[in-house]
Amino acid sequence: SEGNYIRTKKYEGKLYVSLIPGNIKDHLEKIDSMEVREDDTFILSYPKSGTHWVFTIASMLRTGKSTYIGSPQFLDYNDVEVLDKLPSPRLFASHMTFDRLPRQVREGKGKVFVVSRNPKDVAVSLYTFLLKLNQADFSGSWEGFLRFYMEGKMLYGSWFQTLFDWEETEATYKGDNVMYLVYEDMKQDLLSNVNKMASFLGVTYDQSFLEEVTDRCTFKTMVKTIIDEIKPQDQEFIHRMSDEKKLPIYRKGEVGDWKNHFTVAQNEVFDKLYQEKMRNSKCKFRFE
Ligand code: A3P
């Protein structure tokens, strides 16, 4: 295995996964000066917020085909030399903050989707994912995990800090190549979000294609067909990830599953922390 998803490296006060090839500083510098193309798409998130969901929709909108493709290329731990050679349209993902994106993106080139999700469902999704992930070698208790999560001692740090970083970007960045998506809103009305994503990308299709994309990207359809439809070369990634036949990324896909995991006491502690931390935030997350 190439590394451990739980282990992180700290650089300039922020945490990065230890899968980064070579030295972090060199890798971040290479990303900073990466050549960006107009039709590049970047999907940014705190882990388990719906990265693969937004990626799948964006890939269909970029290619004009409703086929599933394996998974996005992560800026965080792929060699930039390899990313440079990928054919267009390229779709990248990252759990890093805006300041770590290629400079040309921060100057307006390419398109960026930022997706966020309520922190209780993220906690459950992350915990259950790590248990299943071969590379993570993780077997901690939910109680202990939740404590670390609330303290921000996680890969990519604190959910709260990540949200605040994006709120600051939203308030200060003047470019028009960033679109903010919310998991709970997508669950509520996927078609209208697919429509908005298409306009943001500047692509035009018949409404029937956008409806097809929406149908193909519901949790039920994805979980049922994605494994059978992904090309063999992309399957390898799935098997490396977990021993299960089902991709561990597609677990329940619901809003409010946290209720099956948080005890009443854990929920009270979390709510208290949430209220304190979110005092100055404009974001209002829905938990059910
Ligand atoms: P759950 O573990 O709660 O099911 P990421 O891609 O950022 O790792 O996020 C994974 C989470 O997004 C998982 O949450 C997964 O089930 C959910 N997800 C993936 N595809 C989805 C879809 N089509 N609809 C709703 N949720 C989806």
C-alpha cells in the first residue's frame, strides 16, 4: 500500500495526507504553477461531503455522456507530471483550501465546485469509511473517533476550520469561477442543482439530457449500477480501496443517518460545540 490515509503531514499549520509524493513543499509549489486549461473542473470539499457525487455529475456535463467514470484525480497526492498529461476534459478533486489551488485557478481559469455537508453526517460517513478502507488500517471506536473529530484532529483538520476557510474565500475572492453546492440541497432537488451546474460550466444541453444525468446520479441508481458499468481499468482502484464488492464510498447517501450513530449525550455535546463554533458563520446546515 502507498501509505496511510489517517497519517498526516503538517505544513505551514495545515494537515495534508501522507500520500503526497515526496516533499510537501515541492508538491504544493508544483500545483501552484500547474498549467490550467479553460475546461478543467475542480471539486473541492471536506472529505465525505459528496465529492464523488459532484464529480460524477460534473463529468457527465463536461463530456456530454451519461457514463460513469472511475473517480476524480486528486491534486493532493498525484504527481503533477501525470496530471499535466491527462486528456481534456480533466476533472480534479481536492480536500485542500483555495490558497493551495493552482495560481491560474485563483486568477479565474477553469471552474471550481465547492461542496459541503452537515458535520454530523460527515462524521458518520468518515468513520464508517475509514473502517472499510484497506489503506487506512483503522479500527478505532466511534466514541474515540468523534472526540478527535470534534477537536479537529483529523486528516485535513477540522470540519469547522475548512468551512470557515471557504466562507472567507466566498467573502474575499472576486472571481466568478467558483460555485458553492450543499449536499442537503442536492438531496432535496437534484435536477435544479444539475441545471445550475450546467449553466455555471457554460454548457448547453436539452432538458432531457439534464434529466438523464439527474436519474443516473441518484444514490439508488449509482449504487446499483456503477460497479458494473465502470471500465475495467478504473475498477482496479475500487479493489485497491476495499475488499467489499460495493464501493465503500456509496454507503447510504442520506441526510440524517447520524441519528443512528450519535447517542443522546454525544449529540448534546456536539450541538453545544456547533453553536459555539458557528456563532459567526452565515451557513445554516440542515441535519434532517
Ligand atoms: P454516506 O457515507 O453518508 O452514505 P465523498 O465522495 O466526499 O467521499 O462522500 C461520500 C458520501 O457521499 C457518502 O455518504 C456517499 O454515500 C454519498 N454519496 C455518493 N453518491 C451519492 C448520491 N448519488 N446521492 C447521495 N449521496 C451520495
